[in-house]
Amino acid sequence: MQERYDPAAVEAEAQEYWVQHHSFEPKEDGSRPKYYCLSMFPYPSGRLHMGHVRNYTIGDVITRFMRMNGRNVLQPMGWDAFGLPAENAAIANSVPPAKWTFDNIAYMKNQLKTLGFGLDWSRELATCRPEYYRWNQWLFLRMLERGVAYQKTGMVNWDPVDNTVLANEQVIDGRGWRTGALVEKREIPMYYLKITAYAEDLLDALKDMKEWPERVRAMQANWIGRSEGVRLGFPHDIETAGVLYAFTTRADTLMGVTFCAVAAEHRLAAVAARGNPQLAAFIEECKRGPAVEAELATQEKKGMATGLFVRHPISGAAVPVWVGNYVLMSYGEGAVMGVPAHDERDFEFAKKYGLPITQVIDVPGREYSLDAWKPWYSEHGRCVNSGKYDGLDYPQAVDAIAADLRTLGLGEKQTTWRLRDWGISRQRYWGCPIPIIHCRHCGAVPVPDEQLPVVLPEDLVPDGSGNPLLKDERFLKAACPKCGAEARRETDTMDTFVDSSWYFLRFACADNDKSMLDERVRYWLPVDQYIGGIEHAILHLLYARFWTRFMSEMGSVPFKEPFTNLFTLGMVLNEVFFRKPASGRIEYFNPADVTVTTDKITQKRVAVLRADGQEVESGGVVTMSKSKNNGVDPIELVGEFGADTARLFTMFAAPPDQTLEWSDEGVQGAYRFIKRLWKAVHDHVSQGPPPALEKSSLNDAQRAMRRQAHQTLAKVTDDLGRRRTYNTAIAAVMELLNALAKFPHSDAQERSVAQEALEIAVIGLSPIIPHVTHALWQALGHPQALIEVAWPAADAEALETSTVNMVVQVNGKLRGHISVAVDADEGSVRAAALADSNVQKFIAGAAVRKVIIVPRKLVNIVV
RNA sequence: GCCCGGAUGGCGGAACUGGUAGACGCGCCGGACUCAAAAUCCGGUCCUUUUGCGAGGGUGUGGGUUCGAUUCCCUCUCCGGGCACCA
């Protein structure tokens, strides 16, 4: 065995072994339990970032651990290869997005191999390949047939200078990111998927998904947003006799309505705007407003009276109709009843515009005043000032009012969802073409299955002014499948979330060119463990669940939930350094180019840019990103310390589901530990092979060492398998190694105990640092490769102990320690506790009121 | 604004089911080795007090439940994620 740890040589050899032996290319095998471990596939942005390393290391730890525990483990990898960044790169460099994407894939694949992940590359897929996206198209046609896909108009951001549709992220303060032009809204026809038809099932199923993090289930449930309420109608005679409908969860406050507010897009707003230029201008202003919910919700609440009135459904009183910029057309009926006394937004609105406020709910012991909003105003209580409903509580009032409305034909109880249908049309080039042909005579005609795939040309270079497909005659021209007339292809492409809504199924059968899925899906799916960033907690995961439900209905898959167990990891953060010139833009400096020292006198941290020796400011610790220039290149790290160090640090520095703060010193520490482990094995094996362990003849110190080794094994097994707290598993092995360093190594039995402890350390860490442990396992005298070794169980005999240490508290404060026999009864434990000299000091002269004994842990004496 | 998380020494974190707060690592201090430095090894390291044993305080804020609270409940503050066309 070499004395010096040489990561480059060790890692090349181990990786060579796994490739040669196809260690991670599992075949379907009905005789063995399968395990499908999947990390969210990356967008091929150019190079791996630390978030990828963290994500894929977790996946790899699970993969290797489950493999050693006898499972037939599949861990595939692919590329989420369509998307906006490729178009941006294309515009910047005049390269087709396809070339940019494929170059990036080649580069990043190499990076992944360098890190030693146990990936099955034989199943690799990229969503931008026609072999893949043809099935997007095929399934979209099935959805069209079943009415799950449908067409309606939707609003988009329009850049009037570039004549192009902008993504929300390309709109900065209401202006186009490239042109700076004021962004307009346009209503255009788009395709939608009817995810709302699955809302109830998507919500109900969450209750049984115990293996998903509670927070993700909560976020999804809130997103779907089931609301039980009442749909109520305000009759009117505007134009002709009609009814303005609104949805409310607070029908008990109906008698407190003093106005109604409608969205700018509401039909009544348009009616009122005729002949009212001021109102028309206000409506236009609202429509130009933000598209993003966060901005909508924080903008100043504004409104304008329409001059129209509707009638209160119960009292018949005239109720003024306003247009409000806080009313969403996309939720409920696009109109709300205004009850300023009991709704905070309505209260503010009424205050601002001088609308009346009528208290109709009374909460005992509380005094209502019109001066300022108080949180209790929106609490449930009893009806007052509400005529026949006075005295009713919330459920009684809602029932009574819903019943009366029903009699009047002006409403009923209703369940409303926050979830909206999924608009999948994107007016962009680098995506999966929507398989539709537009014919002058026949309208929008689906492309017949036998003409699939509709292939996206890969040689176009977008220039930022609209979708290049619109200018590509080869793509555009098509014969109408119905009448044969010359027709035009749909140029919209699909949202990239479509691509990622089923890729996990395709890994089971990526080589099938005849059908989307086959019987192998039944062996591998559902995914046993899915791992990805918390930022995907809602959209991606919800879309994938919806998609799987549709495929289940079609009979394509025998399950509705695609991911049995979900693990969400935290973000990777790093400190950000910058200089802010008196004028001009902030300049960010990469932390690798900055030296931070602590001033000995002032104790202040000082950051200096090495290039010029001048100080830079610290902007705190934030998510690693290109824009803040605070990323760390994982591959540079691998070059300097090896993949095992990169893996060990990312697993050790923080629990995997929480944010991880980057630390160069921490990386050094990880490297130091691996070197110590290497040296410990080297020093041990250089004395030659130890004799067989004679368990019965060990002395106390040897027995204790052995006990710690097996306790460590039990802890590591639990931390890796159940708790997924890789940081504490590593800490436990570090403790074991620290203990072993103090353990004598001279007689034969001591060396046998040490051999066993070292083997436990090496096996225990092997899922995390597989390369170095592969080499160390050989050095410890084993011909079989470590990846083929079965995960050991802790020896129950080694864990046995005769005495146990307990702490003694007096009134909850720690006062002493006692050592008692494991099987000591309460009486003797109590006696030992009371006999402790320090404890005596605190109970002297006081009456012992109570003694609480927690077996094997603690005694608390209450005096 | 709404929904979901988080906050513990100089720093990252540990304490799993309400039972010894600070494991493990980083940094720092002292020592060994060295002509010297690096690397490595050994010892120390929450704060106050004490020669020491010990004592007092301490888990973002303020309150509550309990023999006992980092852990449970309520309040507030700050930080992070998501908000439907970034992926």
C-alpha cells in the first residue's frame, strides 16, 4: 500500500472498476427487489454548479447504500435540454441553441463522470431529441382527444420593439430586458391542460403521501387551494337583466356588503367604460400592470367607480360596482363582494374611497371602531345588523344565507380552487413543437400520429426579434391532414415543464422507438426515492403528478403517484463580495479571488481583492449564482483535492435538507480527514495481517473499543438509511477514528479490534467517499471489491454493557453523575443519586418532594 | 401581500420521542517536530467567576405549559424558498 494518499490515481482506478464491471447498469430482475433512485435532471447550462454536486452526491449515497443492502438499484441521468437560456446564448454568440446545448451536455457529462456517481449512462436521454419529444406530442394528442388539452386565449407580455413575447423574468420594472420598451399585454390563443379537473384528487392524495416532507405537502395543498364558500348573485338591469356573480368564503357577512369590485378584464368593466374615457383609461392602466402575483399583491390598491349599480340579493339595496386593481380575473368569478367591516383589503379600499362600513359580525368582549383595522374584525362571530340572520354563528349563517339564495335562484354553496389550468403554449423556438396544423378551411387540425414527430429544425439562430420558426418556410409549410390544402404549422412550442413531467418514466425504456413506454415501467416505477431542490416543491412536482394521473387513466402506468419518497435539499450559499462605485453598476468579485482576514485588534473581518490589494465589501451569504459571481467551480475543486473531498465536504457541512454555506477551510478539513483515514489504514496494514478476533478474551479497554465501533456502525446505518443525516454519520466515523488513534496497537488482539474498527469506518463511509474506500478496502486485505460487499449489521454482543452512566439533577439543574448497573432497580438508582456528595449539598436541609427517574438516563430530585 | 421553512459559541453545525446544550469539523491559542516554513501530531477553546473543585448565566425577542423546554403553545423580529412564461 502506498503511504501517500493520491486522489487522482485512487479515483481513476475505482471508476475504471465500476465501468468495467457495469456496476451501475442494472437489468430488470423479478427475483430481486428493485430500487429506483432519481435526482432531478439538470438543465445543461454549461457547467455543473455546487447545487448539482450536492444533489447528485445525495442520490449517489442512497444508491450505493441501497445497492449494498441487496437492492437492484437504478440511478439514471438525463438532460432537461429545452429552454430559454439556450436561446439567450444563441442570441449572444450567434450559435444555434442545439449546438450550444449539445456541447454543454458533452462537457457536463464528463464532469459528472469525474465525480464518480454511480449512474446508468446506457439510459441517458435529452428532452430536445426527437426520439424523446415525439412522445410529448403523441400524449398531447391523446389529451386533445379526451378534452384534457384545449384551446383558449391567454395573456402574454409583448415587447413592441422586438415584436416578441417575453417571459416574466425578461420583464424588468415593466420594460423589456433587451429593448427597455414598455411591455404591453396581448391576448392570444393558447393551449391549456385541464389540471383543475384533477384538483380534488391531487389534494386528497397528499394526505397519504407520508414519505413526502410535510412542508412540500403543505405548499402543494395551499397551491391547489380548496375553498368552501358560496357563489352569490347580485341582479341588475345593466344593458339587459343580468346577474353579477361573486364567490365568498364569508357569506355570513353578506348583509355588510357596501360595494362590489370587479377585475379590469370583467365584462361589466368594459360595459361601464363605454362613454367613460376616464374609466377606460383606468382599466387600461390596470391591464398594463404587473403580471406576477407577488407584484400584484404588493401594489397600491386602486379603484374607480363604474357608475353602475347592482341589487343586494337579500335586501335589494343598490350596491355600487367598482373596478379594483386587486381583483383577479383568474380566481373565482373575477368579482368580489365588498364587506369593509370584516375584510382587511375591503376595509382599506373603503377608507380610501369613502365607502360606508357596516359592522355585521360581533365577537364577544370586543369593541368595534371605524378608526383602524384590527385583526379580530375578520374573525368568526355572531351576526348583528343582519335582520333575520342576527344571532346566528358562522356555520348557521352560511347555511341560512345559502339556502335563501338558492330559493331566490341567486346562488348556492360552491367549492372553488386556487389552482388554474396549465397554459403550455410558448411563443419560442427552442422547445417541443405543438403538433397542430392550421388550415384556412378546417381550422386547427391535430397532426396524425403517423406523421410524428414534428421535428424542430436545429440549425436556426434566433436574433431576439420573435420566434425564428415564423420565418422558416421549411418548417411552416404543411399539408392539411384533413383536406390536403396548403396549411401552416403551429409555431408555438411547449412549456419545458411538459418535458420534465414524465422523463422519470422514460428512463425505464429509453431505447424503445416504437412506443412511449413499455412493460419495463412496471418493474422500475414508481420512483422509490426522488431528490431535488426545494424550489421545485410546487410546480414541477404538481405537473408530474398530474401527468402521471392522466397516463394512469389511459392505462399506460399502474399507479397515480410517480414518486414514493421525496427528499428536498437546501440551497448552496456563498459569501458575496462587491464594490459599489460612486456611479455605475455594482461590480461583484468571486470569493476565490478575495482573501478574508480578521483584524486582531478590532476583531473585524476585512476582505481584500488579491488582484489589487484593495478592500471589497461583503454582501453577506446568499445563494450561489452567476449574477452575484459567487459560485465555486466543483471541477477545480476535484482537480485540487479529488472527488471524494468534494463529496465529503458537501455531505458534512450541513444537513442535506438545509442551506449549505460554502467554506474553503471546511474543504481543507474534509481533505485532512481523508488523509488521516488513509494514514490510519496504512499504519495498521504495514504491521501485517492481524490474527482472528477472540471476542471472549478481550480486556475492558478492547471491549470498549469494540463497542464503540459497533455503535458507530449502528448509527451510520440508521443515519444513512432512515434519517438521511449524512453530516452526523460522518461525525460518528470521525469520532471512531479519534478513539482509534488513542487505542494501543501493540498486542495481537488489539490489532484485530483495530482491523474490525477500520473496516467499519471504511464500509460506513463508502457510499459517501466511494473511491478512497474502494482502495482502502483492498489494502485491508479483501479481494472482493467494496461495492460488492453486503452492508454489515452491528454485532449485538459487542453492544452489550454492564454499567450505565446517569446524570443527577436537583430541581432540574445538573448536580452530579452516577454509574449504576444496567439492570439496577429504581430503589438502588435513587439511593445512588441521593448519595452523591455534590447532590447532598443541594438537598441538605430540604425535604425531597419527588424523585423522577428516566431509566438509563437521568434522575431528577425535586426538593 | 400570501403560502412554506429557518434562527444554537468567533464560524458550519450536534442534541433523533420534552431529559447532561455545544458532539464533529473549521478558526483561534499553546506545545512537539524543523535551521526555518509548510505538512503532521499533542493539549486547550460558550460567557462570567474561581488556583482548583465548584457556582451563576446562556439556544433570535417577549410570554406560557412542565419536576424539567433548543425541542410543545402564543407574540414579535430578521433571513431564505415559492407565487403559475427561469429551470
